[in-house]
Amino acid sequence: MHARSAVMLAACLLGACKKPADAKQDPPGREASSRLVESTGGCPSLVVERDVEQDGYLSTRYAWRDGDCRPRSVYMVRNDVKDPSGQFGGYLRRYTYEVDGSTRTCDGSLERHPGFGFIINHYGATSNSSKEVAGTFRTTLAGRHHAIHEYRWTLNLGGKLVDATVHWLFVTGKDHPLWAITFDTSKLLPDELTADSRAPYGDLLFDGNANAEISGVMWGDRYRFESLSTPLTTSSGWDYSVPNLVPFVLTWTSNPDAEMGSVQTQTWQQHDAGQGWFYSQWGQRSNNGPMPADWNWTYQLNQYELPYTTRSHRLAWGTNYGAVGNVTYNAYGEDRQLNGYPYQSYSVFIVLGRHSERSVLSQVEQVEAFQDVQLTASVGQVLTQGPAGVGRPDAITYQPTGYNPIYATWEVQASGNRAQLTFTTGPREVDSPVFVLRGYTATVPPTRVLLDGVELRPNMEYFASVDDAGDSLWLTLARSVGGTVNLTIE
């Protein structure tokens, strides 16, 4: 729902509002009245269940409510013991969410790749996967409405030891989890290792376990690539002519109507993505195909399985060789040099939804909208710098100011556990922005949260979590924001 003000939203919750004639329409299949409240008590809290067994896979289950206050859940397989597939876990095994009032269950499709979100690195002429290595896991944040699940490994890439940390973030009021990674090669000498990253990687039956034929694929680097025929085959035509800002990868089925993709939290100027040499076809179109050679897709999808089956649900990321371990490596496009030593970090949203609703591209548009935001503070201080990645000691400058790309949050240093903020968007609305107040030492959520002077109701119009260990307050505004709003937290 795109509320015009907090007053209107409060009235709507009581069933006493009408949508203005010029108001934006809700996306297909979404009920305006269900956005935040399933009862007068508001959206239920996020639930963390440890040591849950799902088909023999020992997992931590996270259950939260999405932007329509409808239930979603994931099963995160522990990575310190072998799972029923004979491998160590460290991935999402099952994802559930609602479609037209029914639960859509999406499971890992293969024993070899029994889920989604693990790490694959290529180096030399071979590869290595995190699911082959024992690691550690924990819940680093278990707030009322925000949770972070962490995996850690020490990867052995051809005798070179690389530490890897992955965080999964789940937020009440947000549809899509966020996945963040850091590769730490500081134990090695510069350029001692030359590796890429295909993470997050895996096979998830995102079509509700239908194992349907893949209708098409799409990806974005500096341009958007889209296949043109259904089902997707090696002979499909393609279009690579539309300029693009935010890196993403997408695959979909038509029957059932489903898609899955990953969307980076930054633009390609802010963090590069993609691998290979198919950029030579930027701006081109081939109506009759064939598709690119399998080794030259910008991101790994189902290309290596495509000659044998049209039902592979493989989805991965892509970076050039050297992104892990090299002091300098080529960006995708080979027109600039980037640094992959001693750290490589990036974050992506993991998007599942209906293809007809443009679930992935809508998230791409949200990241584009982030670029136009201006955040200022009259109480507290908007942070201009922060950690460069999960588990990293170094810092980056936030672009735009206050935007933390690790978690796609807006970061503020609290003053006496208070903040007064002005949040201004560009032409696009920002859906349910998440604010993090650092230096928040109270053990309970704020007494009052006001938007443009109107007090908001907890668990209905905002969702708050206190992180005692991190001295932080996480707060999600349960509405779309357009124009300028003033947010007071006290």
C-alpha cells in the first residue's frame, strides 16, 4: 500500500479511509488492507526456531511477515555436520511464502546442490564449494522484527586458505531476505590466489516444487540481457540493448507463474558484477539466437544444463577472475581496474515471487530509488562511513550518505537514544525503509516514533528491534515513502 500520510494509514487500519483518485494502485494480488495488520494486534513478531529438522536437514527456521503481513519462512541448514545429501550445509533448504492465499513451498532440487546460498569459487581449472567444508553458524541478531543468520567457513582453494562470512537478514515488513558475503584473503600474499565468485549459488525449485520448464532468463550489468523465446533453449534469441544500473540475475517459469533472482544492493558503478567477455554485445539484439556460449554468460544460470534439460533451476552470481585474491583485476567490460585483496564483499536481495508482478525488477527499481535519497539529522548524526563488508575491520564512505550497502539500511548515530531525521526521496518511492540507530543503549524500543508529527503505532506502522549486543536499534517504517518526511525516534 502507498499511504499518503501516517494519518491516512491510521485511518485505513480502522477501516475508515478511501484511496484518493490519484493514488497509486497496489500491485496485482495485493490487498491494501492487509499491508500491516492481520488483526488489531498488528503484525506478529519474527520467530527463530533452532535445531529444526526438515527432511533430515538440521536447520534454523526463520519465520517473518512480508510487506502484506503474510507469512514467509526459510530453513537454514547448519554447516557443522553432514546433511542427508552427504555434504555440509550452509544454505537455504526450504523457502515458503503465500500466493493467492495458499502456501508456495520451494525446496532444494538436487542432492548435489540441495538448496541455495552456498559459495562456489573457481580458480585455475577447478572449483570449490562451501557445502564441502565444515564451518560454524549462529544467529547474530534475534530481534522482535529483525534477524541475522551467520555462516562462517575457512575455504581451501587449492591449498590457499580463505575465510568467508555470510549473513542472511530477515525483516518484518520486507518481502525479500538479504544475503551478504565477505571473502578474507589477508592470510595470503597479494596475488597469491586468483579466484572468482559465483556466490550465492544453488538450485531451488522456486516454482513451488513444480520443476517446470524454464521460460526465460534475464540479467543486468551495464545493459539488460533478456531471452526472447519460451521455453528457453540454447537456440533462443536475445536482446541486450537496454541500459541498466543495478546488477541482477533472474530466471522464471510461466506455468506456474514464478520467478527467482538476486539483486545487488548497489549500482555497478559502486560495485562491479559479471564475468566473461559477452559485453562485446552490449547494445545488440539477436532475434534468432543462439544464446551465448555457456562459458560466456555474464552470470551462471542454467546454461551448463540447458543442452540436456530445460528444467534446471540453477541460479548463481558472477565476478571476474581476480575478484578474490588479486590486488587488481578487470571489471566486467575491461575498462577499469578493481581491487580484490585482501577483501571482497557484496550483498544481494534474494527475490522469490510471481513473474507477472515483476518481483525482481521491482527490487531493482528500489535499489535505483535508494540512489536519490537524501538523509539528514537535526538530532543525532547521519553516518558517512561504516564497515566495508560483513566481518571487515576497514571502512567505506556511504553512497548516498547514510546508506549501508551491507544490509540496505539507513544508518544514524543516536543522541541520547534519540534521533530526528528528514528523509527525502527522488521521483521513486522507497518501500519500507529500514533505519539503524547506532549507539542506542536502551534495552527496550523507543517510547515514541512520530512521522511528520503523527505518532505511529508499534508492530503496525513501524517494526522495531533492539540489538543489545550491538548497541543498536533497528526500525522499519511500514509504508512507502515519497517526497520528504520527518521521522522522530525518542
